[in-house]
Amino acid sequence: MPWLWYQEGLHCRVGASGALTAACPYDVSGFTFSGVPGVVIGHNQRIAWGFTNLGPDVSDLYLERVSGGTYEYKGKREPLQTRTERIAVAGAKPVTITVRATRHGPLLSDAMDEARRAGNGLAVALRWTALDPGRTADAIGLLNGARNWPEFRTAAASFEVPAQNLVYADVDGNIGYQAPGRIPIRTKGDGTSPAEGWTGKLEWKGFIPFADLPSAYDPKQGYIVTANNAATGPGYPNLLTKDWAYGYRAARIEELIRQTPRMDVAGMGRIQLDDRNGFAPTLVPHLLRVGSGPAAGLLRGWDFTQGADSAPAAYYDAVYRHVLLRTFDDELPDGARPDGGDRWFEVLRNLLDRPDDPWWDDVGTAGVKETRDDILRLAMKDADGELRHRLGDDPAKWKWGDLHRLELRNETFGDSGIGPIEWLFNRGPLELAGGDSLVDATGSDVQTGYGVDWVPSMRMIVDLADTDRSRWVNLTGASGHAFDDHYWDQAKLWARGETTPMRSAPETIRREARETLTLTP
């Protein structure tokens, strides 16, 4: 806190008719960032658009042979590029730093101990598209003024960093998808390992042309789904990334769309809040086969949903966590251990078919070789003991939301270590439904527990038949001031899956406005 999104209406209406002009062609509502002159996600009078992260591989690390003020490249010495940056510090003297860079980018090893250690005597440089001048800010203005699919794509062509999955709809009933961004084409390799910068053999030779990036317009199935899943198939000729989500959320969204004969605002709201666990149907039969007792009994007849009040969800997620910890933490080092996301759904899916696989064995128990069923029983026992200790001895009274909680921390004072200060600026905890790799994506890390560490940052549903029927909600509120009524007045609504009216018609806004702030130059 304060949160990164702000709700905004940017309306350049002239006269009683509310006409737009070429000088200021904006009549747009949506979410934006502080200081950004436009709406990042939202709608205007003709179109609506939204984002999810495409997550392309747009950064590479280079090992560099640096000596003094030069570095080696293709057998020759080149001078390091240097610049001085002055950082103003409130209440203290400014800090001046010198940034050194090779042709590949700034030297992380000059500023980060971790990079210095990883270089093992070599400097480490970062090549990243976000460090190059770009036109993303121009794209926001073009998006705000776009009135059809060609104009939307023109705007998207300038949206360079960060690359997103852009979804589109218009008042004429058309829908579309466009992946934008400056995504490198490499001369060799895929960028997953640090390159030897001095050889010149692993370079960026250009960027994927916009015309070759994934795109769709009015597909025959009548809908588009994107949830951080793969945007291309195996035949796509260029490398976007190897780190897609595994598609559990996208598959569930598609299933729900197919079950909805006519989509409306309420129907889309239900989809956004869907909390069915896509991996539970695979794991639960194994748990019921080996487990018994009141806690295991919670899983019989469970519908695999993870509401905040769900006792089966609390037990299942605790078991799932302990299965991962017992199976992998004895052999994997820090940084490689499971976090619980859908990558690990797939790892476990394969292992469950191999009951004697060596991964099941606990290397810390000398002379004993554990099998799949041994680990599952132990994980169920671990989960039962943990939840009885934390939530009480009656499994029927356990609640997923009592474990799966979100703490809202102020970025400036939230971790001050001073109790009264943290009490003033932090908020929560909020008890949440959902989970990692579910449609209602409230994620956590099994290495640290069940606390929520990433969430849907906002929710918006646009009704293009009547934009005044649109809905939205922010994670916290519209103010960054801890003592303002709007500091976190939307947080509990957001946690319960509720939304507020998203008005855009001028007469509705005037009629429903409670306060008006006029800025006079």
C-alpha cells in the first residue's frame, strides 16, 4: 500500500452534446498508474481492452571480461560506457553513483553482490528491452483513442514493454487478441543461461516483427481465453518464452464459457471468482486410497472448490504442501525447491504414476526407501497435525481462509519494526478464497506457508451494450493517505468478490457524484 492501480475517468467532452475533438479525443474510463497520462486498462465509447502478462523472455545475462575501463569483445578491447546518476534522498544528502555498461547493458555486478558472486571473477551485464528507449507511453494514448480493431492494433504496435496479452472487444460485437512487444531474435541459444559476452556469438540480431506476433480476430469459437498460458503452438517459428503457465486456469475458463449459453456481467463475474482446483481431482483419489480418519474424510464428496470457508480446501492444500516439501526439499537446493504452482501439478501428475520413483525416497532416512504411498501418508499426517495445532481439533471447523490470508503492507512504513507505526499504515489480514493456478488466482508459496503473496490486482467487467452497467473494484482504494476514508475502502469488497458500478455516462456521473474536486490553474 498504497496500491499501484488507480481508477480514472478521462473525459474531454465539449458542449452539451459531449462531442470529442481532435485536440482531445478522449472519453475513457479504467485503471491507470500514478503519473501516467491516460488509462492503461479500460474502455472508451467504442472499444474495451484488458491485459494479462505474456511473459516473454526479453532479458539476457552476459558474462564480461572487464579490466579497468575496458572490456573484451571479439578479441578487442572496447571502452566501458559510463554515466553518473544523482539520486535525491529526502532528509539526507544526495547519493551519486557511476553506472558502467558494455554493449550488452549495465553491469549488475557493480551493484549487486549476488551478481558479483555468480560471475566468479567475471562481470555480469544485463541486456533487457526495457532499458532501450521506446514508445509504450504513446501506445497508451493511442489505445485510449482507438475506435476499431485496426486502430487498436496500431496502438498495440507501439506497446513495447512490458509485453502483454491484449484482449479486445467493441460495440459492434467483434473480439480480438494481440500480443505486442519488442521480443528479441537471438543469433544462437535461447537466453536461459548467461552468455559469454566477449565471443560475440550469442547476440540479439533484431526483434520479432509485429506482424509475426500472435494475433486473432473474431475466432470461429466466439470467445478468446488468455490466462498466462501459451499463446502459440509448437509450430510457431520464433521463441517467445519457455515459461508459460501450464494452462489450468485457461482450461477452466474455457470450460465455464462453454457452460454459459449467454454471457452477461453476472456470468463473467462468476467466472472471475471461480475457485475450483484443477489438480485436486488427480491427487485426491490417491489420498483417499491411503488415508483415513476425520481429516481425510473431508475429501470425500468434495467438489474441489476453494472457498474461504471450506474445510476440505484447508486440509487438501495443507496435504499438497507437505507432499511437495517431503518429496523434493530433501534433494533440491534453495531456489530450486517447489513453490506450489502449476508446474508442480505436472511434476506430481507424472510421479503419481510411478510409485517407486527415486524422488519419493527421503534421502535423510538411511536404510529406508520410501515409496509414493509412504510419502502421501506422511504428508496427510503432517497436514492433520499442523491444522489441529493452528485451527483446532475439529476438522469440520477448519477454514481455508484462516490459513490463506492477505496482509496489506505499506511500502514506506509497513515493515518499520515499530508496532504502532505498522498498525497505522498496514491493513488486514483478509481471508481469501482461491489459490495458486486457479481462476481466482490468489497465490502463495509452499516454502513459506499459505499466506497470499500475489493476487488479481483489480477486477473489471465491461458491458459494451451499456457501459454504465460495467463493474470494477480495486484491491485497496483510491487514496494513498492512510487516514483517508478511501485508503482501503474497496479491499473487503474485493476480498468477497464484490464490485462497484463503473459509470461513464456524464449524466450518471453527475447524478451519482458525492464529491467534486476542481483543480484551477
